[in-house]
Amino acid sequence: MRNESLLIPISGMRGKKYILSDPWEHAIAGWTDWMLAANRSKTTIHTRRGVVRYIALQLGGDGPWTVTGAALLRLAAKAEWGPDYRRSVRTSLIQFFDWCVANQICDTNPAAELPPVPESKPRPRPVTDEAWQHLLATADPRARMMGRLAAEAGLRRAEVAGLKRQDLIEEPDGWTLIVRGKGNKQRLVPITDSLAAAIHAYSSGWSPKGYVFPGRDNGHISPNWAGKIISDLLPPGWTMHKLRHRYASRGYAATRDLRAVQEALGHASVATTQRYTAVTRSEVRAVSEAAA
């Protein structure tokens, strides 16, 4: 049962926000520091921390040590979560309570009783040619540049938002972007002369070490705002991330090299890359025709 005593309003802030009781806040803050020290990405930390705070608000109790496996099971059973979010919740809770056990806040990990959740069936959904052409025709220069970086270089919205002019380099075989992905992992993504020229033209006259998309999120536009800008230019149901699916699907269709697509996207696993690459009906038909 939700314990309203855990909800303490923070005054002097826009809107109404809440903190948890001191033991919960201290535990979550310590775990957050651990994730920062482990070089987890901002997105991962935000997601994991949000999950644990949500669970704390729902279950209540004086602190993490009061949470039981049975309570977590009841909450998970009633929740209308999709499979991917269920996996995220389970992973977040197991990691948090592992940290709590290691730091003698809890004796055991209650999240260990949550059953494993199988991965959902891959459903790549690349942005269609029609939707892509509409975006290019209606976007202002900033949005068009963001869209091209996602669709033609496969960048995540956070990677687009944090791109710097100095990240564009010329190598003997052509132009390349230095991309800082999840967990600050760096990868090199070759790009076309056309995209390189567009980046130069868009950011000409700006500081060579400045962000391509300046803003108030540590000097650059926030990833969420970048995503909203692009989503608003696409048909309902489409997101900026689906432009990354488009990049992966078109790249694989042209090369048939899944490992190369994996490297370009910055995935740790080929299995993840497979979730991004769509197969057309004509390609499936070709299998039957080849077997005939």
C-alpha cells in the first residue's frame, strides 16, 4: 500500500514535486553515485533511478529494507506494463537492491524473486520514404540537420543533441563523425560528403569547439527536446528513434553486413542490431523463390 508519509513536497519549485523519506533518498543517491562511478550513461541513470523511485512511492515503508519479494511480485502482476518496460523494471530493481545488500542496507535482494521476462519479438519500424521526404520538405534548417544525422548517420537523439563541430573529421577515405554514445563509449561513423557539407554549412561561423545545436542542457539542446522537434514533423506514432531504424534497415539492405551495421549503430550485441533491421516482403518472397 502506498505510504503517503513518504511524500514530502519540495517548496520553491515550479509545479509540485516530491522527495522520499531520508533512508530512501540516501540509498538512491548512493546508488546513483555508484552508477556515475561505473560510467553509466545519463539516460540509463535517469531510467533506473526513476524506476526505483516509482517503486518506493508505490510500496512505501521506512526504507529499502522493508520491501519484500512478495510485494514486488504483487505490484508487477497488477501493473499494465509492456514486456520491454517489465525487463527494465526488473533489471533496475535487481541492480539497486544488489547495491543495497553490498552496502548493508538490506540483508537480501527481494527483486531476485521477480521472474525473468523474455525479450519481445523484434519489430523494426523504419520511417517510410514518404514520411522522410515530408520531414525534409517541412523542417526548418535546425530540424532538417537533426533529422539527417539520425537518418543518414544513425545517431541517437542524445548523440545528435551533444554533437560538436570538432567531432567532424576528414580521414583519407572520407568524412567521419566521432560519436559519443551510451556510457560515453566512442565510435567512428563514416558519413557522406553531402552530410558533411551540410554540417559545415549549418554551423559555419560558430566556435570550432562549440555544439552544433547550442542550448541550455550543459551547453547544448536537450535530447528530449530534439526528439520532440523531430517527432512533431513525422506522422503520429513515429519518433526520431525510428529514423535510426531507417538507417539500420537501409544500411543492411545495401551491404548485407550485420556486423558493420552493428558497429555503425554502436550496439554491444548483434542481437540488438537485428531488432533495428527490417526485412521487406520482397526479400522474404525471394527466399521461397530460391528454394523452389
